[in-house]
Amino acid sequence: MSAQYESAAKAAVGSPISFFERYLTVWVALCIVAGIALGQLFPAAFHAIGGMELARVNIPVGLLIWVMIIPMLVKIDFGALDQVKSHWRGIGVTLFVNWAVKPFSMAFLGWLFIRQVFAPYLPADQHDSYIAGLILLAAAPCTAMVFVWSKLSDGDPYFTLSQVALNDTIMIFAFAPIVALLLGIASITVPWATLLTSVVLYIVIPVILAQLWRKTLLRKGQSAFEAAMARIGPWSVGALLATLVLLFAFQGEAILTQPLIIAMLAVPILIQVFVNSALAYWLNRLAGEKHNVACPSALIGASNFFELAVAAAISLFGFESGAALATVVGVLVEVPVMLTVVKIVNATRPWYERSAR
């Protein structure tokens, strides 16, 4: 194992969850309140911001999304791809759950809860949009926060880095086809050109810029790189919160009219998290993987790259869409539910290791 790869793994995992990350749910809740209030007080200003578009891309939000995503992608060392073979069983489970189970199970849960169970209580004209948002959320595997969850569960940092690098590589090519397939199955029409534009803007270009920035920082030495990461880390959360204020300024009327929408959208997301994390955890045990590999494998299968999902939902369906709202609910529940999953995998370690013998 190269010294560069070892340094990259340690740098990516970094310190445990930060103050802003730990209380992300609180900040999101405050953004909901602030966004709704500001939207009601200054509707003209927010509609002016909403109109700042070029080729259906909102310029202010596009810039905020880049500030959200790029610092996270700087952490990723795509050189870790050559280490995938060292953890092939855990990687296999990760890929199976992330790409063969997660998006399709969420499409089913979306149909079940949005079009069946909760259909009478949700606005009929938004059913398709809510399902689309849930699919976008599930089709984007976690990138940055999985390093935090891995750290908290004593996960193998080398495995964590290699699975994230592989997932991000696959996402460049698979995100658009999977989303298009599932939206088509759900009879939701999305122009391919718009979807591909979102992939280029919010995956391809950020990955290229982040890797160029990463190489520039690493030329100054590992300590300089880690110091830079500590400085730019808060940018992602700050840009995310600013985006949420804008989004809820547009969603305010819908929330005030039906405040239980958020709770109903949270149900399929929560079920998906616990089912997929349990499935990945169990499959790793069957495959004979170590606990410190099973944990990050289960956690990446449960969490989402919600920044990408929010960006794609806004680009495809707009600020006021049910899709945008559904992806934001994913942000709202992410931290508390993932901390719960971390506690579960930590508490079940003796059982897991007995079963793996």
C-alpha cells in the first residue's frame, strides 16, 4: 500500500462529525422557518432570483451547488480505484446495494406511499414530482458524509475511500440512465437533454475542478492539503443552508397549506435507509467480510449524495416542485437517521463477529 494512498485515506476520513454536521437537522429546520418567512415577506425578491436562469439552470443556485459539492469531491482520491481488488467482497456488496437495489427499492416505496398510502392527503398534481425527487435522492450514493459515518463506526478508511472513489466513477456514467429508466417506469417524462445537462454541471465539471484543485493543494504537501480542507469544509454546509432558504421561500405556500407533507415524504426515505443498511450489513456477514468493512459498506448504502439530488431536482423540476421538496426532506433526516444506523452497527459488533466465525 503506497504512502500516498495511506495519507489520502486518513485525510479523507479526517476528524469526527463537525459541529455544523452534527446539528444539520437543526439548521435545516431553521432554514425551513427562515425560508418560509422570507418568502412570504419578500415574494418579489425571491421570484426575481428564481428568474435568473440560463438554459433552465438557475445561476445563483448553480453557483451554490458548486460550492456545496466541490469541497467534498476534493477529498476523493481516484487513485484509490486500484485498491478495489483488496476489498472485492465488500465492494461487491456496496455496488449491488447502491446500484441494483437502492434506486429500484425507492421507486417502489415512492409508488407505494405517494400513489397509494398517502395519495388522498397529498396534492394530486405533485404525486409524480414527489416520486421523482425520491428517485433522484436514491440514485446518488453518498460521497463526503460517508467518511464521517465510517469514522464513527471505526470503519476501514482504505475501504471507505476505495468504495467512494468507485461509486463516484460509476455515478458519472450511471446516474442519468438509472434516473431516466426509473422515471420512465413511473411514467414521469424528463427531457434527456436536461438530465444530461444536470449530470455535466453537477457531477462531471465539479469532479474535474475538484481533482485539479486537489492536485494543486497536494503539491504544497500533505499538511497544507489538510489545512486547506479544514478551511473549506464549512463552505459546503453554508452553501447548502443558503440553497435551502431559497428553496423554502418558494415552497412556503405548500408547507403552510399541508404541513404534514414533510412527515409523509420522510416515511419512504426512512424505510429505505434501514432496509438497505441492514441488507448490506447482512450480505457482508454472509460474504465473510470484517466488521470494519461491513460498517462503511452498510452506511454508504443507506446515505445519499443529497447535494447532487437537490441540484438535479431544482434543475429538472424547479424550485416550487415536489421533487425539490422531497430531496430536501432527505437532507432533513440524514444526520439523525444515520447516527442511529451508526449506533446499531456499533452495538451489534459482538453479534456480527460471532456470526462471521
